[in-house]
Amino acid sequence: MAPASRLSTRVLLVCAAIGVATGLLGGIEGWLAVPVITGLPIVYGFLLGIHVLPGIVAQETLRLPWVALITHLIAALASSAVAPPYTFQFLGTAVLFGGLQEGVAALVRYRSWAPWRFFVSGLVIGVVVALAVFFAAHLSALPLWAQITYLILAVLGPVVWTAIGLWIGVGLRRAGVARR
């Protein structure tokens, strides 16, 4: 008899459910991205932070290795169904955000599931997003107050979305989704 996999069918189904639910939100963000970045660019980084949800919810709910990355990839596919023109951006974001979340979890050897660990990954993602979008969208052309506001919101966005993801994950654990 083969040993039981840590990523059982049940775990993969939970990842899929979380991925589809959060992926729908990601797809909506995809359609909002262009109007927001052209009309009110200082809030774009905060909006983009919604993409931390798949990994945070999955890790808080299941507390297993690889669930963040798997859930992010499923979320990217769901987002792509809602906003097909952004498929490659969704997949890139899934690999980047899921990889960073898995990396932070791996640093503590998947043993610490305390909220601080999730907030560290949210903060790292916030800094990466803030800088990447700042240069890619040429936000340096904005007035200084807008640049500073953008950077603050872009770093805080993933942190706030992390708190929301933790709240959802705790609720799913309480509901028995993570029962072994």
C-alpha cells in the first residue's frame, strides 16, 4: 500500500474551492486594473494586493506546504476565465505571490502558522508590488504627495488583504474545512 500523500484529494479540492472563489475576485481586479491605473493610480497597488488572498486563505486553512502555490495557480486560471486578456499577468502574479508565500513558510520550515508570519509575506509582497508598479507605470511623473501615497497604499494593500485572508482562513478552520 502506498503511503498517504500530504496533498490528498481532499486537500487539493479545498485548494481548488479557495482558488476559484479568490480567482473570481482576481478576475474582477483584472478588469478594474486599467481604469484604476489611468484614473486613480495611487490606489492601484492596494487593489492589486487582493491577489494575496488565495495563498493566505489556503495556508491558514490547511497549514501544509505547497497549498499557497497550488491555490494561486488555480486562482489564476479562474481569474483568466473572468478576464482572459490578463491570463499571463494572472499566472505571473500567482507564481510570484505564491512563491513568496511558500518561501516565507519554508523559512520557518512550515512550523509557524502565527499571524506574524503571514504579515511578513504580505509586507514583502507589498514592497515588491509597490516598486514594480511604480517603475512599470511611470508613477514618478506624479506629484510627490501622490508618489508617497501610492507607495504607502501599495505596501499596505497586501498587508490589509492578508488580514482579511487570515480572517477567512480562521473561519474555514472553525467550520471544519481543515479536518484531517
